[in-house]
Amino acid sequence: MPQIITAFSEISTQYDVAFVDLWGCIHNGLTPFQDAVAAMKTYRAAGGTVVLVTNSPRPWDSVAKQITDMGVDPDSWDAIATSGDSARAAMYRGIVGQKIWFMGETPRDDDFFKPLSIIENPVDIQKVPLEEAEGIVCCGPFDTQADPAVNRPEFLYAKTKGLKLLCANPDIIVDRGETREWCAGALAALYTEMGGESLYFGKPHPPIYDLARRRYAALPQSMNDPRIIAIGDGIRTDILGGQMEDIDTLFITGGLAAAETKTDIQPDEAALNAYIETEKVTPTYCIGFLR
């Protein structure tokens, strides 16, 4: 079973870099968790590097502005890697074609289609109706409160046409304050279940970790073969992804799994162990909230 800790500082000196999830760890979609922000500032002051690794479908600079406007201190992180940037690069390489049917919220997700200068000869992406599409780009549901099953008719048609779905955010759900919302990962899972092909670029899949390592390597303080820990509240995104990358993990039990782990300030050990046994994913460490 994992070691339950009371503060990140208990283990932080063992790691050069922290790959830190945003939603559920640093903020709740509306306001920052100030203890988490302070912990990351302390870690950086002691020589650690913080790379925010998020399944946001937005470009990294849009996420930086979003969290700064929210009140997250810029001194608490060094770089940002988003599933949106990984997915955008694939889209502009033509992985799902030129004519795409877009699923997401306008204007919130418009930044996904910003030009990407790192791609040579990018595909001229065109948003078209589903009937004219060569593929699907999914940043999220049209309605985050609606059951993903409402998209079954469109997905059946898309599957019949053999369209691939590019998923820009593998998260299934997220909590915005006290409200639970569906994410793009729920739609991609439904499409796969129906026999369609979904392509993923965020946690727990390799592309976003490759991007996070590149973002780290571009920093002046980067080193070869750093000791990395992945921190997050998603057992099947943050923690599973860290395991697949063969890096240690710190599970924040007070996020998505707060009810299952009976987390108030810290998780209930018996409930935590039962949850881990059910999910078949074992973190290296656990803590109620990042602090």
C-alpha cells in the first residue's frame, strides 16, 4: 500500500522535478488552493522545478493567463505542458484530415485553432458539418452537464464513415467548484465503445509526457536524467500515467476521489486501500490535499 504523507516537503528533496496536475490539485476550476500554491513556491525556492501537466485542451499560454487571472501565483511554476498543445500539433499534421467536425464550446475553445509555428507546412484545418468531415476534433461536450450518450446518433454516423476522433482532453469528469462536469474523455470513451477510433494526447498517454520533458529541457536549470514525481488527483490519468512513465506518484485523494477515499483533511486508510484495490492502480504516496 502507498505511504500516506501530511506535506509534500516530507518527500520533496528526493525529486528534481514535479509534474503537477492543475485542476483538483492547484485549483478547483474557480479559485486556487493556496496551500498547494505555497507548497510549490517553497519547492521551487529550495531548487525544485514545477512543470504543470494538464489535460486542458487549451494552448499553454492560454492556460497561463487563465490561472494567473484566477489568482495562481506565477512564482509557483516554471513551465506548462497541455494536452491541447500535443493534440494541436497532431491536428496540424493532418492526423484526422483537413475537414473536421468540431466538438467543444465556442468561444472558450477557439484558442485550440490558433496557428502553431512549430509545425512545418501545417494542414489548413477547416471546420465543417459532420456530413462533410474527414475526422472529429473533440475538446469537450457541447453541454458539459448533458449525458455523453446524447451524441450516440452522430457517433454512429461517424463510425460508419470511419472517422477518427482526436481527443484533446482525456479526462472523463472534472469538478468545477461543487459542480461535476463531463469532459472530452467521456465522449472519446463512448466513441471507442461504439467501435470508433479515438486518438488521445493527454494523461495517461505518452505524448503529453514527451511534451512535459521537452518543456523541462528548455528551462535553464534543466539537467540530464532528473528525478521526477507526478502529482495529481486522477487515479487513471495522473497516477496511471506516472506509472506508465516509470516515475513515482503522489495521489491527491481530496479531489475526484474524495468521496471514495473518505477524505476530509486526510484520506481514511481503509477506504483508500479499498479504492486502490478497485482501481488496480497503486500510487507511491498519498495525501489529502497538496500542501
